[in-house]
Amino acid sequence: MQKRALITGITGQDGAYLAEFLLEKGYEVHGIKRRTSLFNTDRIDHIYKDQHEDDVKFFLHYGDMTDSTNLIRIIQQVQPDEIYNLAAQSHVQVSFDTPEYTANADALGTLRILEAIRILGLEKKTKFYQASTSELYGLVQETPQKETTPFYPRSPYAAAKLYAYWITVNYREAYGMYACNGILFNHESPLRGETFVTRKITRAVARIKLGMQNKLYLGNLDAKRDWGFAKDYVEAMWLILQQEQAEDFVIATGQTTKVRDFVELAFQEIGIEILWQGSGVEEKGIDKATGKVLVEVDPRYFRPTEVELLLGDPSKAKVKLGWEPKTTLDELVSMMVREDLKSAERDVLCEKNGFEVRQYNE
Ligand code: NDP
Ligand code: GDR
């Protein structure tokens, strides 16, 4: 029988890849999107069909994680076999500026969905996936980090996700629900939001190459992240919901890389070798061939409390889910720079023809 999935956060990076993945598996896919004043469906437009056509398998519903009445109504209407809760205010630095909203959407939003399942009596029908995060480890207590490593959140975002993690565990234990946490380490792609560090770097590299930007300003160059490819990671989300027992899993590559090394890899893609000069806020990344300063540190991007090192141990996922990452960091960087070069080329064409292009570079 055809399964029905409901994805919150369908317009985000992971929502788009997961929707594609589930449609390929033959699912009927429903997604919740927010009402915005401009279209926010760029990442899923290619899978959206006019609802009047035959054999439509992909549906969008207006909704918001802060509105329980709306979540209950959508879940009642869809009667999903699986819910993937990906919606969140997902930017760590922004969570310091909007801590209450972040807690509302990310922590209480998760509770609202779990309660909706319970209120509607769907505990035995609907499986629940929670998008948990390596940010839970924060000030790390053990390296590499695995399912049993203690948490120490370092941001309003991580503290909100901590609540979401535990309320998921609690509903599993209290009500026998099939509810799981995927503790996913950073995963990136050409669809990554432009203000996360990897995409900010690859986009800047492409724009510098085409003469549309002079410099890239970054914060902490020494932070280390375990970066994987988002498309590989959505498969793990699905696998987590296909097990006999509901359990929590770390999903990671098992490799960690400094932001500065990611910068070097991205510039290598366009044939530029970066040399580093100075230290701390004075540090600069210089083009070895021309001596031009291409990277500078801007303390605006420093966080009040930083997560310095993340390195995941995905052994449990390998053994129990048979999951392993397929894409290397080099392949990921190359793919992201290539895609950003294409969009920078489009921007150049637009500018040449008198159309304004977005200059926002945060
Ligand atoms: P994105 O920021 O790309 O997407 C977040 C999605 O949530 C968007 O669709 C956004 O809508 C939606 N959203 C935000 N607030 C609300 C709200 N109040 N009501 C309804 N929808 C809302 O995140 P990712 O795709 O990268 O991440 C998916 C999930 O996984 C998030 O929960 C994130 O915290 C978590 N995570 C991500 C990791 C990563 O490395 N990418 C690692 C570990 C966990 P809109 O498009 O309108 O903004
Ligand atoms: P993160 O991702 O905080 O790990 O959260 P992000 O890419 O924002 O930062 C990674 C590291 O890079 C450092 N950094 C910068 N970050 C940004 N955004 N902009 C900069 O200019 C910059 N310079 C240096 C940061 O300080 C940090 O150490 C992501 C999100 O997707 C979360 O939702 C998810 O839970 C975690 O990954 C796992």
C-alpha cells in the first residue's frame, strides 16, 4: 500500500531532498510551508505539479510550527504514516538574536506535533522523525561524539533542540510511539542556505572568480565541523523510520575539517591557492599568485558561545541501518562551487542586460 509522509520544513534544504527521495520511493508526500510575502518554494518547484493534473503525489499545506490548531488540522487531514519534523529556525547565530522565537518553533513546535499525534489517536499509526543535531554536544564532553555522549548545548538553538530531543524520547517511552531522533552532523549541498558557512564560502568563491565580489568576510576560522552531503543524509532519516525498534542515531562522516581548510579547498576549485597571514581578527587569506587579500575576519560573525569541534561516530548507523556516507568532502566542495559558478554566471548575464542582481552577502 502506498505510504503517506508529512514533512515539516519542506521548503528547506533537507525538506527538498527528502521530498524527492520519498517520491522516488513511491510515497505520497505532503509538506507544510509557511506563508511568506515572496515565494519560498525555489527548492521544490521542480517537483510541484499543478494540483488539477492527474496522479498528483505531492501536496503543500500552509502552516507554522507555532500554531497548534493548524498542525492538528493538517495531521488529521493527511493521516500520515510518517512525519519528518524538519522545520526549525535553524541558524545558530540567528538564535542568539531571536531566542524566544527559536524556542517556540524548534522546542514547542516539536511538542505540538507529538501532541497532535496523541490527540488524534495516531500513536500506533504515525512514525515520527525529529531533526536533532550535533549542536546538542556543544562544549564537547567526548570525541568522537556518539549516541551516548553527554549533551552540553551552547546556543538558544541548541537548547531548544535539546528540549525537542528529550520530548521525542519521552513520548516514545510514555506512549509507546515510534518516535526517533536522528542526531545529524552538519550536512551541506548546493541547496544549503546562503548564510551557513559552507555555502557562504562557495558562493563567494564563485562571485570572486567572476568579478562580482572582492572579498569574503568570515568569523571563527578555527571551528571544526564534520561536513557531509545532505542528499546522503536524508536517506538515513528514512532508514531510521524503517527499523523494528524506534531508536536514536548519530549520522556523520567521521571526519572533521576546519573552516579555514574548507576555504582553501573551495578556492582551489577555481585555481587559487590561499596563504594565511596574521592571526586572530588580523588574519587574512591572500591569493598566492597576486597577493590580493581575498578573505578577512569580521568579529561580527563571532558567536557569544562557540562550538569549536564536532566529529561524529556513525558506527551505530553503519551496523544497524547499513548506512554510510557516499560523498567525500572534496566532491561536496567541488559540487557546491560548480553550482555557485553557474548561478554567478546567470547573475553576470543579468547585470550585463541591465537587470539588478542580489548583492546580499551576510
Ligand atoms: P533550513 O533552514 O534549510 O530549513 C528549515 C525549514 O524550516 C524551512 O522550510 C523553513 O521555512 C522551515 N521553518 C522555519 N521556521 C518555521 C516555522 N515557524 N513554521 C514552519 N516552518 C518553519 O534547514 P535544513 O534543511 O538545513 O535543516 C532541516 C532540519 O534539520 C532543521 O530542523 C535543522 O535544525 C536540522 N539540522 C540541520 C542540519 C544541517 O546541517 N543542515 C544538521 C542537524 C540538524 P522557510 O523556507 O519558509 O524559511
Ligand atoms: P552551524 O553551521 O552553526 O554548525 O549549524 P554554520 O555553517 O552556521 O557555522 C559553522 C561554523 O562556521 C563558523 N563560521 C561562520 N558561520 C557562519 N554562518 N558565517 C560565517 O561567516 C562564519 N565564519 C565562521 C561558525 O562560527 C561555526 O563554528 C549548522 C546548522 O545547519 C544547524 O541547524 C545544525 O543543527 C548544525 O549545523 C549541525
